[in-house]
Amino acid sequence: MNPIEPSLSNEAVRAKTGKDWGEWFAILDAAGAQQMTHKQIVAFLVKEHQVSPWWQQMVTVTYEQARGLRDKHEMPSGYQISRSKTFTVAVEEVYAAWEDRQQRARWLPDPDFTIRKARTLRSLRITWVDGMTNLDVDFYKKGPEKCQVTVQHDRLSNAEQAEQMKAYWGEALNRLNEWLKH
């Protein structure tokens, strides 16, 4: 594992938690966090520093990544990536392009996934074609002819697969955008 730099600035973390990354890393190092589980680090942040829920996770994950305890995109259930794109068409068109297999086959190389749950014009919960990983596809209406789609791919087996699928979904969303424009 390669330790990574925090994705949020020192100023941002200080504004929300009262400490910058260097201070948090020193506190967690002194507490022995390199030998703690994720849950134990979170519990420490709550008990000793009253860190709010979202920031508990952000500080813990950033610490784990910075110390080489967790890879980029790594979650307890495997690796997870997400991609999003804004489209200049109605959400109904974009949703149909995902839900309808014939439309999907025009822009997605692997159109034969299984939709487990659909909330019309809002979300699709999908078992990917490999039968082992999952997609959460969320649709956000931004106006009459504008929407955003977010694809989250979970349970990926390793960092290499995560990077491959991040690229795959970026390209797929671009193809979808081109197909919808024609």
C-alpha cells in the first residue's frame, strides 16, 4: 500500500474540526491508532474529541490512508469507486437509457446486468455482470432538461480493479452522453 495525501486541505479540516491533518495524525499516532481497527479509531474520536459523524469517518479514513493502513478506494467490504456526470437532457431519458436493456446495449459494452431494485427516476440497485459486485446508480433532476447521474461500484476485489472500473464508468458515462445527444 502506498500512503496517500489527504484529499481535503488543512484549512478545510481545521474549519470543521478545529485541527489540521498534522494535528489529527499526531493525536492518533499518540493514541496508538496504527494498531486499532477502523471502529476503534472512530470510537476514540467520538469519546475523546467529540468529532461529528461525517468527520469521524473522514478523519479515520484519511489517517488510515496516510499511514498506509488502507488503500485508496478501499472499504471494509472491498474496494469502491464512484463516477458522476451531468447531462443536458431530461432525467426521464437518462433513466430509460439505464433501465431499458436495448437502449443500454447502444452505449454500454456490458448491458446484461441485473436490476435488483428500481426507484423510478431516482435510483437503480444493480448486480453487475460478474455476479459479485454491485452498482448503485442515482439520478438527480437538476432542471427540465438537466440531470446528474452518479454510479457507485462496490465490492471490487483490489485497487487495480477499482482503477479499471473507475476508468470504465468514466468512459461509459461519456458514451451515454454522446448517445443521448444524437
